[in-house]
Amino acid sequence: MPILEIIHYPNEILDTECERVSSFDKDLHRLLDNMYETMIAEDGVGLAAPQVGILSQIAIVDIGEGEESELFELINPEIVEQRGNQIDIEGCLSFPGLYGKVPRAKVIKVKANDRYGNEYHLEAEGYLARAIQHEIDHLHGVLFTSKVVEYVHESELTDWSEEQLQR
């Protein structure tokens, strides 16, 4: 499967609202597979379709490693409930080397479709909730830089692994 090119800011596609997906066919399945391979190759934990030049409401998230790995394919995702607050450091594959503290909901409930068009619901908290919110923002043209309350220099990230910082 080919590795897709990551779109970097200031490309205007990153600021654009994405279209809902209506066709759950083999092309979508291929895109999801290619997005996953790209995310892994880039050491990310999430990737949204606009980050690879596609204006569709498609995102993937996998914050685990090895046996802890669990891929979430989020098509037409909507946050239907959120509660609590957390502020933590985020990075983004579309902003290499840029990190900042971003406030997010601590717990979210999401409604989405899987690759076959089946609706499912997911409750996430902590780091997983943060990653999902980051990717859903991409689908609406909202970049993490618009939510940063404090930028963090790379030299201050000694307690963070690269995998924790990439979205």
C-alpha cells in the first residue's frame, strides 16, 4: 500500500470543511488502509483525510502499540457528548516540530460510521479523547494552533515520546 503525502500548513485544504462520506466502497477501504500505513510510517497516532489532500469526513486514530493497538476508523464522526476538561501538549503531522498546550474535553461520546457504513458509538477519555477531538477538528477545518493556550519548545518535551506528540 502506498504511503500518502502529508499536507503541511499553510496549505488551504487544512482550513476547509470536509464533505460527508456517502459511498462506503472499496475505494474508501483502500484509502483507510493507505491512511493507516501513512500514519504508522510518520509515527503518528491519528490522521485525517484533509491531511492527505482529501476533503472527506474520514479520520483514523490508534494511540496504542503492539498488543495495545486498537484502530478507530471514524467516518462522518460527530461528538454527541463531552464533559470534563484537560489541558495537555499536542503536535500535528501537518505542523512538524510545532507543539502546544491545548484544552480539550476529558471524556467524549462519538457517533460515527465504520468502513462499511454501519453506525457505531464510542466513549473515549484522556489521551484517546484528545486524539479523536484533534482529528475531528481537522474534518471541520479547525487546526490545533487555533486552540493553543501556550506553545512549547521541542527542548521542553523530554518527558514525552514522539508518538505521544504526533496526531
